[in-house]
Amino acid sequence: MSHQKRHFMLAVIFVFVVIGCGQEGTANQSQEAKKVEIRQEDGRYQLYVNDAPFYINGAGLEFGDVEALAAHGGNSFRTWRTDNGQNTGVEVLDRAYASGLMVTMGIEIARERPGSGRGVFNFDYSDSAAVAAQLAAVREEVMLYKDHPALLMWGIGNELNLGATNPRVWDAVNDISKMIHEIDGNHPTLTMLAGISPELIAQIKTRAPDLDLLGIQMYADIINLPRYLEEADWNGPYVVTEWGATGHWEVPTTPWGAPLENNSTVKADWYDRRFETVIAPDTIQCIGSYVFLWGQKQERTPTWYGMFMPDGDKTAAVDIMHHKWTGAWPANQAPRIDSFTLNGLEATDNIELSPDESVASTVVTSDPEGDVLNYHWTVRPEATAVGHGGDDEVEPEPIPGLFASADGAQVNLKAPSEPGAYRLFVNIIDGQGSAAHANIPFLVTGE
């Protein structure tokens, strides 16, 4: 047996152990599953839950605050797997149900590409035995959760097209979808795609016709989604299952390869434009969206994709979605950043410093409610152990002892002694549960 196959078989065994232990006794066993379906009416696709129209105002959420999502006007969230390692699928669904939310439940499907973190990578979809074992394991997952009243749809895999070359992956997805429809007549199936192209859609139409709709994941390039849909000849329903901040692969970089991250104010402005330009206007095929990420994670930086800070404070991106979902602004809004400089330069100026050089940094901010703002400054090495497609990453540790003062909108700092790539971070906190953030990459030269 190959190393790859042994790894997958162990994962399958783990799935059976998890679903067989410790998940009985849910408070909602007496509740009935909701009937979810997609109808085409007058040329438009509409999602229905128990015969009531349902437009997805959702977020990607794995470890984020479910109750906060409901409080801000969301009605659904999506997951990447049934059991996230901290909560069982039943616990996730129960928590959603208690908050009046519906869940597009992700099912972890093995990926062909190399990777790290949770899930199975380097999978061979020409290995019929491994594919059959995966199908059997997924069936057990579906049996366990299919009757929960918080379940909305089944998400079969995440970005299985990313780094993949074997089209048989879509045969496996189709078999999983058919199996789900055989044992669960209440919930549609979809798979989440990294982007969209004519070649990809042709494969799915041919090999995975059993899917009820598609999940499409795009970031800055989402502005071109209407054109891509037309070029790919996709006329069916879809949901945007990831969108939000500009991707780290879509921004300019410094000469030493550091991507330039937008500050939280610029990000929120882009959330607004992308929703109003692409998602909201499509009333024909789009049945809603899941904004990314309702929580916080390390991916290139600790702040790139999360809509919340590590301590739970919300950023302006949450304010934007609150307004989209409710038609009103939250009582307290996040601070805004007007400018941010290091040594009098902006991030686009490709800042280089000498070892131990003393420089100043200034951030200019405002607060909608006039709250007193506090500032938290750190310097971290540039992340080098980076992943791909959302793989797990380790957050670089802050470097101590670099600030002569670090308690205001302007600070004096000493560059690290060791040459290399670094970032200066500032978090702006209003003390009312909202925050802003920005960072500037810089290079310490050996000169």
C-alpha cells in the first residue's frame, strides 16, 4: 500500500471514529429537517426553505462568533468540514439553530494538490479503492447530519480544482452528490470552485451534472465574474462562497516579494464596491453569498482576511456587511485610517532601513463616534513558511524591544539588528468593540 493511500485510509478510519462517538443527544433531534430547494421562476433562480424564499446573507465561519453573525443581520454561514476539530458537526448545527441561522455544511474532500494542515492532500483520483473509501466515509457523515433543521446545503469539497490536473475528481464529486440525493431529499449539493473558466465548467457539466448549483470563490477578480459566467456558458444557479479582501496574489509586491496589504478602511470600501457591483445586481443566477472570513486567521499576515481582530473586535468590513444585511449601520462603527507612514514613506515606496536605524511612524485616524482611540504597535518578521489555498500557517512572533514609545498615533522605533524582511503593524482600538489595522513591509539591508 502506498504512503498516500495509507494516509487516506487513516483519515477515513478517523472519520468513522468521530461520527461514531460522542455526537448523540442533540437538543434538536425532535425537530424535522427543512425542505430546501432551488426553483427557476420567470427565468430567475430562487432558493426556498420550507416554501419560503431565502436569499443567503452569509459568511464563511469555522471558529468565529455565530451569535455575532446573527446580531449583524446574517442568516447563514458555511463551513469547510463537518467537524472542525473544536466542535462536532452536531454542535455547529445546534449553535446555528439556536441563533436562527442555516448552515451550508462543508464536507472535507481529498485534494490532488500538495498541501498542509487539515485534510488529505496528494490524493490520486485514479485510485478506485481510495475513492470508494472516501465515498463510504462521506455517506456516514451525511447520514449523521442530514435531518438537522439548521442544515441548508451540502458543500462537497473546497477548491478541488486548485492545483488539480485529473478530471476524475469531478466523477467522484458527482458520485458523492448522487449518493447524497439518494439518502437526503431535502438539501441541494454544490462544490466550491477557485474561480471559473470555460474549461472548468465544461468538465463539471460533463462529469458532475448531478450538482444542483455551484459555489464560486473570487476576490479582487470578482469584478469580472459576470463576464466569466458568460464566457463559460454557465446559466445555472450559483452562490459566491468566498469573497472579500483583495487576495495576497492580486496585489503589488515589494522588490523583495512582500505583498502589500490594504488597511482595514480600504478593505471595507472594497467589500462595499464588490457587493454592490457584482453580487447584489445578479438577481437571475446568484442566490446569495458568503463573505470571507467571519473570524481571524494567519494567512500571509494575521489581518489579511479576517473581519475580526484576534481579541474579537470587529473591523469596518463587519460594519459594511451589517449595512448590506440590515439596511442600517451598527451603533458603533470601526475607526478609519486616513494615512500611515514609516520614516515619512508609504508602503508603496519600498522602504529600506539600516540595522538599528531609528525612525518614526505615524498613523492618522478618525472615529465615527469620536471614541478615544488606543494604538498597539508591533514588528514581526515577514512570514516565510506560507501555505497555498488557505493552508495553515504559523504567525511570526513580534520582536521585542524595538519601540522607545508605543502608546500613541506616532511612535519611534529602532529597526531590527538582523538584515531581512519585516512588517510594522498598528492596531487601532476604540474600546467599544471595534478596531482598525494597517501594516507596512520594510527591508533591513546589510549596509
